Amino acid sequence: MRPHSGTGTGLVVVALTATIAALVFPVWSYADRAGTPPARLAAGSAPTRCGPLSAADRDFVVRVRLAGLWALPAAQQAAGRAPSRAVEAAGRHLVTDHTYLGVRVRDVAARLRPALPSQPTAEQRIWLDRLTEAQGRTYEEVFVTVPRREHGTLFSVAAGSGPPPATPSSGRSPTTPYDSSWRT
């Protein structure tokens, strides 16, 4: 039996420490850093009881909500009618995750007051319709391709390297896919 090296525990401790540091270090502290003018930080910010909520923060909360408005029904559908056990299991997993995320984003919105959409965008409804119409292997391909692209776009936005923000009122989805061949 190999002795326990502690590497895994060390990584967990480092990850937790980094997470706590990121949560404790407030956004306003960036105002005195070179290259981050206070006006840029304040642009579009709204005061909340939890601190300033930037336009990028509001955009991200809206994007997460929009993702849940179509991904949860898609996952529920996959869990119930998937042509394979793998897609069914993925659907169940995504139902659990998107249900939890939906509760969290609504909780954040209740505290910070950004306006949240209540319906998927027209483009997202097209994705759901396409999924509903698909059968067999095509169903699996659509179920895997669309969420992968859209989640990837959302993760890019979260990392600060995604597409420029789009507002829900602009009529275009804030999560634009990399290619449109799988759409309508």
C-alpha cells in the first residue's frame, strides 16, 4: 500500500484558500491599480446592499438565467426520451445542475435586483424545437452540440474572454454560437 503523500489535500487547501481570497478581496480595491480607471469600474455600476453591481455582473446573471430557461427543458426532455443511456444520464445530471443553478441565480437576483428574463429567446426556442423534432442519432448530436457550444460561450464570458455583451432587449441572444449550421 502506498503511503499517503498529502498532495491531494494540499491542492484542496490551496484551491479553498484561493477561492476565499477571491471572495474576500472586494472589487473596489481595483480602482487604484494602473490600467483600471475608476470611471471604467463605475461605468454601468449600480449600488446594492452587497456592493456595486457592474454592467458585466448584471449581464452574466442574465446570461446564466437565459441559459437555464432553455437548457433545463432540454435536459428534462433528454432524461425522459434520450435514445441512449449516456444521453439520458447526461440529461438527468443537467436537470440537477440547472435546477440548482436556477435557484441560485434567482436568489442572487432577489438580493441584487437585476431584471431577469422569464422566457427563452426566440433563438433558444428554435433550439428546443429542433431537439423536440430530432430522433435517434440526430437527437444525440443536437443534444450534445447545442449545449456544449452555448455553455462554452457562457464560460468564455465568465472568464472575461467571451463575446461582447448583448442585452436581452436587443433581440439577439447573448450567447451566440460559433457557427450556425446546426440552428434552423
